[in-house]
Amino acid sequence: MSETPIKLLFVCTGNICRSPTAEGIFRHLAEEAGLGDRFVVDSAGTHDYHVGSPPDVRATRIALCHGVDISNQRARRVVPKDFERFDYVIAMDQSHKRFMAESFAEGAAAEIYLLMEFAPDTRYLDVPDPYDGDEEGFERTYGLIETATSNLFAKLRETLD
């Protein structure tokens, strides 16, 4: 008898930096724990700037330096059906959360959270967008995402039978 997986969707603006990183880290944590089949993990963007594109090369490089391969992911835009399909929709910043709440959340089954709600000790509400920055910005963003995603994984792991 298989358990129903917990379904998570990570969302940022273009789905090439922050949300693919969060998806990759969460998936890596689940697989490392032998729980890959207990979670469905995906990511999307609020805008269609990069649909079909792989993650930013800097995000891919930083993730790989941490043992997380996100190179096979492809950007997509969040759609209304996501709010029926996923249990948790995790926004990278307040503008994403607001956009989704205003556009899709009415009557939706999914709960919408800010990723940084799972890392209150960092004192960040938003995951900074590293897109216009340098490698150091991508590394800093990776660290924040890793902290919050690890805490989220630990919290959801506790709910598994």
C-alpha cells in the first residue's frame, strides 16, 4: 500500500534561479532520506519570461557545488490547475505570494507560504533575487534557500506515517 505523496510547488518570477534551486534542494533532501517517492516537487514562475529554458548557469553551478543537480529542469509558468494539484505552494518573495493569492487562490486546495517563513532566524521575509548580481549573490541566495528548504523538509517529514 503506497502513501499519497505530499505535493509542493516552489514559485519565483521567471523560474530560472530561486524556485529551481528550492525544487532541487528539496528533491535532493527527500532522495537522500530515502523518501523521494513520498514527495512530488516542482517549480514555476509567475511570469513567462523563460518558459522552456534551463535554470540560470550561475544557479546551476552553485547548486552543483553543493551536490544538487538542477540542470534538467525547465522553466514554466504557474497555472490555475497548480492550485488544485499541489498541497503547498511556496513563494520566494511577498510579491509572488500576493500575485498567486490574488490570481489563483480563491477556492484552491493549496496553501500558499513564503519560503522564508521556514527560516525565521534569518530575519529575511524574501529570498533575494540574484539574477542581476554576481556569483556571491547566488551563493548567498543558495544558503538562504537551503536553510529554509531544509527546515520545511524536516517539518513535512514529521507528518509522514
